[in-house]
Amino acid sequence: MKVRINQREAEGAVGVGNDTEILIEPEKEDVPAGKKGGTNGFLVSLAGKVMTEYLMVRVVADELGRSTPQRVLTFGETKLYVLEGIAFIAAITSGVAVAMVNLVMGNFLTLLSDFSFSDARSMPENLMSGVRTSALYFIYIGIVRLMATYIYASLFTYVAYHLTRNVRQSYLRAALSQEITYYDRGATGSISQQATTNGKLIQSVIAEKLGIAIQATATFVAAFIVAFVTQWKLTLILIFIVPTLLIVVGMAGGIDATIETKILQIYAHASSYAESVFGGVRTIQAFSLQPRVLAKYDSYLQHAYTQGMRKNKLYGMVFGGQYFVVYAGMGLAFWQGIAMFDRGEIPDLGTLFALIDRQSEINPFDELGYQPDKTTGFIDLYGVRFSYPTRQDVSVLEDFTLNIPAGKVTALVVIQEPVLFNASVFENIANGLVGTQWEAASQEEQMQRVQVAAKLAFAHEFIQTLPQGYHTRIGERGGLLSGGQKQRIAIARSVISEPIVLLLDEATSALDPHAEGIVQKALENASKNRTTIVIAHKLATIRNADNIVVMSKGKIIEQGRHEELVSRNGIYATLVKAQDLAPANIENDDRLESSKTSDRISEKENYHVGRIQSLARMRTPKTQQLAALSNPEDHDLYDKTDIIRNIWKLLRGTRDIWLWFAVTIATCIGGG
């Protein structure tokens, strides 16, 4: 069957079958087809079948009413559709993973908050378990997102290249099937420009924009699901941000697309004009038409520049509108959140205020109760029972009855280190004046009392050798002092307020024999004419006490002076034999050598003890650094070291992991 239609009818022809032969008529019937605009019959017959298929594609597309993005997807095959479906699912998975990060982060911060402001501090293993779980969640989410992102990016890129290839092939095929009059009315430059520009646009949309759009949509939906589950009322209040942003971005996107389309059309005309100029360059040179041609081409570029400048104002309005909507929404969120909290619709802001409002069972700031006018130093305990609230089944004291006479030294045989602050020696000792009549005294008067207390504790001499004397900062936990020096500072802090009752808890623990002897002298000097209670496990510290009380499982087993208890051959005598309480001369060189050995042993013991300490008492890196500078002569080194030198020392001592340092640095540089 033959159908005769003209060019205008062919543009909108419908209902043409595959067996239909198309004969293109010129627009004017009196002009033969072979003569119109240089069109010859050979090209028309050559393009017959191709033109038929081209018209059928256009007709079917028009009948189904598919949009341009839908038509782009019709250029694929089954394999590409399957890969695109897998990429679609991977993009959704990646987007959901982004939303889940916020959920895990919120739970992690809640875990830290609960540990910091609750009784969980006594159970650091619960915190570590929660941290490990959260860390695993972060790792799992990161792995899933990495794999999903790689899959959808790779597959979308693969599909985009194949679809773009098919579209360009079909475009070139259709272009070659057109009659010559089409090119006479149009321009070859426009066709090449469209094939290049639109092909790249299709490739960019499918390879990059499509995956990002799907991932962002999945993140958007998942985030709203999480938000509704967490706090649906506040989510409903803030949801207005989304449609507002969509309106702003949508309107701006439409305007931007219109402007960009006009710019592309201008560039297409400019490219066509430039190609025609290069085709007739000899004629242009012969007639000296260069200025005119340049002016014409510049007019195209100027027109494109004018259209592009319109986008600057548009972008300013878009970014300004976006930030306004976002920050306005955040302000509304804070306002409504406070209002909901006041109405009781939101629980408390955390355990912070719960701790503030909690009434302590033993409040040191409570001034209620009996306050004697005079303290004599007599202490009597009758039938005392005590256990920690968190361990009610473990009794610390059971029917504990004890009489402590005034002015005598009473020792309790039952390891801790004195707690000093990261301040000067003067400030640490002066802390003992808090709550006394000398707390508000002048700096000079306080310094006098500090020096008197230091001399009483045999600390004045070594303090004078420090770089700034009493104003030398001793580091975190007194890390720049030796163990014996810290103990003597603590003793001076205890006696500066001239207390009637002096409590010494493990005052010579973790000390080498030489330092222990000096501290023991300081303790005996500080205990004169005071009711003194000494708690110790080293019997050498308490052998001269007026009364020694031996306790076991919260009960008093025996008490008396050293000689009396040894003669009874009881528990105390057994402990004396185990610790070998022989008299020692602290000035002896052999003892000094033993001190060095004991130092090394003490360091090993402290290391192992530190490994099993609770998390709340773990040493920070700064503490460990200060512990390495515990000798008095290291103060100058501590003051002069800088961060660069310390980093170099650290790197020099970790040669076995230099490769990992290099990989980490290279990764950071690559990411930047």
C-alpha cells in the first residue's frame, strides 16, 4: 500500500503500519520532489524504511503519552532493566543507612549521658559493652553503605553509558534518514551540538543524579519514619520545612531549567553559525567580512551571557530562601520543644537535673544536727554496722565497737594514693584551710601557715629545690612528684588547719623503703598531741601506735600495743612475721640500693594494678605522660617540651606502625 503525504502531514502522521510505503511530497505540488531545495529521489528512497520506523516510534510514543525521561528508558534491553532495578534497591539501602546513623548516634550519646550522671559509674563494664555495641553498629552501617553506594554508582554508570549509546545511535540514524530540505531549513551544527550536549546530559542524569535522587529520597523517608517513632508531635511541627523547601527549590529549578534551555538553544545557533562561517571562510576573507562575522557571533555569546546573569539572582534567592526556611524551622523547634517540656509532653532533659534535684543521704553541706562547741578528741563507736548501698549483701562493718582515746595514735590494720590537684604546691597545701578561720586570710598569712605545715611534714626542703618553689605546678594528680613527695604534701595539707583528730588512710602505701622512712617520720611528727587514726596494711607504719586494732570481715579480732599483740601469737603476730618488721636505717647505702629495686617493683605493681582499675579511675594519656616525669629534676624538661618534639618522640618509639601512619596520612590527603 502506498500513502502519499507531504512533509507537514508526516510530522503528525498516525496509524501507519510497517508495510506502508512512505512517499514524501514537497510542500508545493508544482515543484518536483527531486528538484525542491536540492532533494534527490535517491536519498528519499534510501531513507524509506528508516523513515517508516522513525515515524512509527514517534507515533507510538505520542499515542502512549510518555515523557522524555520515560522514552530514554525505552532504549534499553532486559539486562539493563535488571541492573537498574538492582541499583535502585542499592540506592534505597544506602539512603536508609544514612538515616540510621543518626539513630545509633542518638543512642550512643544517651549511653554516655546516662553513664556520666547516674549510678552506672560504678559499673564501667556496662558502658564498655554499650560502646562496643554502638561501635559495631557504626561499622555495620558503614560497610552496608559502602557496598550499596558502590553497587548503585557502578550499575547506574554502566546503564547510563549503554542508554546514551543507544540514544545517540538512534539520533544519528534518524538524522541520516532526513531529507535534504530538513538540513536546508536547519543547520548541521545544531544536530552535532544536540547529539553531544544532550547525550552528556542524559548520561549525567542517569549515572549521577538518579542515584543521588533515589538515595536522598530514601534518606528523607527513613529519617521521617525514625523521627515519627522518636517524637511524632515535634516531627509534625517541623514537617512544614519540607514542603516549603520543595516549593522554593521546585520553583527555582523550573526557572533555572527554562533559562538553561534558552542558553543551550543560543549555543546551538552559535555553533551552527560558526560552522557555516568556517565552511565559507574564503568568501569571508575575500569580501573582508571578518568584523561583521565576529560581531554576529559575539551577539550570540552576549545573549547567552545575559541569560546566565539571570541565574545569579535566582541562586541568591534560592540559597537565601533555603537557609531562612531551615533556620526558621530550627527556631520553631526550640520554641515548641521548650513549650512541650513545660506542658510535660516531653520527659526531662536527661538525668542531669535528676542528679541536681536528688537529695543526698549524707550531705556534706547540710549544717543541721548536733555541732559540739569543743572537740576533745575522744571517739567512741558502739555496734556500728555498715554496707555499701550497691552491695547490701556484703557487710563492711559488723557490730563494730571501738574506743579511741584522745591524744593517742590508734591504728587499724586493714592501697591508695594521695589525691593532689593540677595546681601549685602552695594551692594544694592551702586547700586544707577551706572551712577554717584562715580560709579568708591574706596571701602572706596563708603562705606562712603553708610553710609551717610543710616543715612539720618534712616537705619544706624538697619544695625549695623545685624550679618555682611553692609556686611550682605539680601536674595532674601530682604527676611531677615522686610518691614520697606527694605523701608529704598530703600530710602538710592535713595538718595545716591544726586538726584535733587526724585520719591517715594508707599514708605510706606504694612507697619505696627510703621514702617510707621519711614519710613515717613526718607522720609521727604530725601526730604529736593529736587523736590520730591510722589505717594501713604495712605494719611498719603503725608499730609505734598506742593502740593497734586488727580487723577481719568487718569485726575487731584483737587490739593492743605492738609488743602485746606479738606476744599473743595471733593474727597480728602472723602478719608481723610475714612482713618481717626488722629495724631499718634509712640512711644506709644498702637500703638506698634496695630502694631502687623497690622502685622498679613498685612500678610493675602499679602497672598491673592500673590494668584492673575501673574505667572511672583509668589514667588519662596526660596522666601517663606526667608519671614519666615524676623526678624533681624533670621539671625543666616538662616546661620546655613542645608538641612537635613530643610527636617526634612518639613516632620514633613506634617504628613498627609507621606503615599504618603513612596509610592514614595518605587517606586523609586523598579525602581532602
